[in-house]
Amino acid sequence: MIHSANSGSSLRARPVRVLVPMAAVAAAIAWLVLRAAPPPVGRALFGLWRVPDVAIAAALLIVAALASCRSRRAKLRLATAAASATLVWFAAEVVFVTCVGVAAPKILGEDRLPSCDLKGETVPDVAARFGLPCRSIPFHYTTNARGYRNLPEREAADVYCVGDSYLVSALLAWPETPVQQLEHLSGRRCVSAALIGLSPQEAQAEFAHAAFGLDLHGCVVLQFLCEDNDLIDSARFTAAAAAPRRSLYERSLLCRLVNALQQLTQPVVAEATRRTALFGDTPVLFLWHHQQGDPCEQQWPNIERSLDEFRAAVEARGGAFGVVLIPQKLRVLGPFCTYPQGSDLLPLAAHLTPMPERLAEWSRRTGAAVLDLTDALQAAARAGQLVWLPDDTHWNAAGAATAAAAVASWPWFRSMIGKQDEAQRRAVDGR
């Protein structure tokens, strides 16, 4: 029998078309098996693989597909299809990054919204972040002409409250917010100069906008510091010049797709169980997870410096300045909770920040008025009252009421209110 040269070449090529694809597929499977590991935090594809792991396995499968092609024409068609798909995706990415992905998605209360009146539904932030089932909460969000959550006609005040999302209290009805409850208890007009996600320095800058052109003589300005996240927010603020924008990948359509696939294939983040404790019979979620010695602790001198400068600016305009510390959710509720085995929250002392001690030391050194809300909130928790939303990072109505009552009964604050009363009496007598 006579064999042609082409038939010999075909016989030699057949093992290549079989063995190489099989080896590439086997390598992809082996790679995924070796790299499969549940993530310690966050999400992974199917709860097992990071994006680079899947990308390498996909590259091996592409090699298998190319090697299995029987002819050069088939390989060319496959390569052309892949190149065309890549170009289409690249074009879609350019349009997306240019038109959509440049700015991070905003949430209600993150920006000033002058004279708005919005109604809708939202969800608790920790439950949503962890991917746990949660209830919808109706909200009614109104702002004044300067864009902050206040009574629509309210701009000037006797008491200005400076801070972040604890003052915004987007999940509470307006009468339940700490600012409105403080107004009710003190009998003084109170205005919030707060937005969600602000660092202490940014909150001070917002007050400059909220009180621009307003007379501060006789007014009280309270800055609320949040122990849970203000150190982290200050670190973000001080690093803003070095990293003013999100990375290209974070703004890309690919990133959105990967995040969607991760949420679809692993709805609940890995740390959800380890960040849950029981307060009585109620599961309570803790988002913020501080470790003693974290780099963000080095931000305290920056915060302290900003307090000094802000206090001087307020007093130069005739106002009185005080600081109110909102303690960590874990600091308040932690001693009264029970925890699952392997909890990320134990031991408690290792996850508390040094902010209360540093703030107290600053107060002793400068004579500045400081109120730490820890005792008031812990007293309520000790009595069995839950003062935080269980699946959110913010106070519930009881917590806001407890905080407002503590501020209203604070001796320094009462003395400032007394001075306002005396000034009003003198003004009446002067007429």
C-alpha cells in the first residue's frame, strides 16, 4: 500500500490535536482544584476562586480550543472571532468608563441636595454589604436650601450639629433623628451640617458651607466624632491627594461584571457569620473591624489638629465649640452579646480603638468640652435595650433618643443654653 506525504503529516498531527487539548484542559482543572479556597473576607467566584485564578484557567481552555482545531483555517476563524469579541468589549469599556464609570455610585445623603423632598425604600447597610436577607425600610428625606437633612425652611440655628451619617439618620423618620430629638429636649433650634461618609476634616468643611454668612454669636457648635470609622475616613482624606481617583479597573465594566458574578455565585460574604453576635435573642451585625495597632490609629494627630483649628475658627466667630464622641457599636453592645465559635470580634479589647482615651487627653490638655456617649448608651444596653439597628451601622430610634438626652443633659451644654437664655433676657430688657 502506498501512503501519500499528506496522510503521514495528518497522522502525526492527530496526536497533537488530541494530547495538547487534553493536557490544557487537565491543567485548567488541576489549577482550579489547587487554587480552590474559601476567601477569608469578601466574595469569590462560587465562593472558591479569585479572578486571576479563573483567568488563568480560561487561558488554558483557550489554548485547548486552538490546539483542537483541525486546520489552519479553523484556527484563523477562532482567532478572528476572539479578536472581534475583544475589540467589541474594548469599545464597550471605553463608552462605559467615559460615560458611566468615572464617578462612584452615590447614595442618598452622600451629596448636598438643596430643597429636596424624596420618599422611597432602602435597606440596612451591613445586611446589604454582607448579602444577608433584610427588610426594606421606607424613608422620607427632606433638606433645607443648603442641601442638608433639616426642616426645609431651617437654616440658622442656636445649635449646629456637625458630623456624618449618624446625624443624617436616613433610616429614621425625621422626628426620631438625633438632631430633631435634641431640638425637642433642649428647646433650641438645631440644624444638622452632615453628610454620609465624611471624615472629621470634611465635616468641618461642610459646616463652613452650611453656616456661610450666618452669625455664630451665642451659638453652640457640636462636632460628633464617630469612633467606628472616623480614623479610617481621616486616612482616606489625608491620602486623597496621592490617590484622587479610583483605578481604571474599579471604574470598568469588567469590574461591575465580576462583582455581579461574585454576588450571584456567593451571595453571602465570607465573614458574615464571624461578624454576627446575639444581643439577647437578636442577631446583631458588626461591619467595622478594628485591630489594635492598625495604621489608621496614626491619624489621631491629624484629627486633633483639625479640632484645634475648627475650635479656634468657631470661637473667633463668637460660637461655643464642643465635641461629642459616638462610640463603636462593638464597644457599646459587645459586652452584652454572645458570640459564635471563631468570631472575628473576640477578644473585644483587641478590636477597640484608642480614640476615647486620646480625645479625653486632648480635652484635659486644651480645656475643650468633650462628651463621650459610651456610658449613656451602655447603660441602655445593660438594661436590655438595643440602641443600634441590628443589621446596620447606625442608631435606631432608641439609640438616637439616648444620645440626644445625654447631650441635652450635659452640664457644659446646659450652661451654654443658659447663656443663650440670659442673652435673650438682656436683649428683651434692652428694648
